Amino acid sequence: MNIAVVNSSTVTEFVDDIATFDNFVKNQFSMVDQNGDGLLSRDEIRGGLGKFMPLGSQSQPPELIESMLGCIFERFDEDKKGALNLNEFKCLMREIMHALARGIGGSPITAVLEQDSWLMKAVQREFDGHKSPP
Ligand SMILES: [Ca+2]
């Protein structure tokens, strides 16, 4: 666990750094894709929600999580296959990160971050002086 000060540009600059963000999305995708078929099913997304929602999905009631899943598939499953491919997943990630940045707004927040949470990646990138990963 780490304590970090995060502002909205920490997040938006991370998302706008295409190489870094693409790389990050691919890593997340392969972690969430439990059966390795290159698609994320509803169950796999549900299992990955703790990572998607950096501010904590554990405390959310199950009905809310199911309705959130409904919205996610309604909106991002463009070919209506009941699963998200890498591109669709990337759109979802970008949307969530931007929503997060809007939530942070203009005033920096102090956050407790899990080592491999999304926000942590964004913060690390900022600390590294905006270098791309190898
Ligand atoms: Ca899968």
C-alpha cells in the first residue's frame, strides 16, 4: 500500500500517453481474461471489477454491480457478443479513467493505493518523469 497525492492530470496524462496506456490495457486484459480466449465475458469482468474501480467495488451492493455490468455491456459491447474484445475493453478503461479524473477534479486528493491499482500506475508514471515503460 502507498499513500500518494493524485490530481486529475495524473490520470488524464496517463490515459493520453498512448504507448503506456495501450501497454497497460493489454496487461489488464490478460489478467482479467481468465480462460485466455481473447474475450472478456460478463463473469470475467465481474471478477475484475475490483481492479476497474480503483475506489473500491467491494463495498458496493451486488444489485449495483449487476446494473453497472449491464451498462458496461450495453455501451461497450459493440458487436453484441456478450463479451468485450481488447478494443472494446480499451474504450471502457479510457472512460473509467476519465470519469475518475473528473471525480478528482481540480483539487488533488490523497489516496491509499494498492501496488497494482490503476491509479498507482498513473502515479508511478508521473514519478518516473513520464518515461515509457521498456
Ligand atoms: Ca475470456
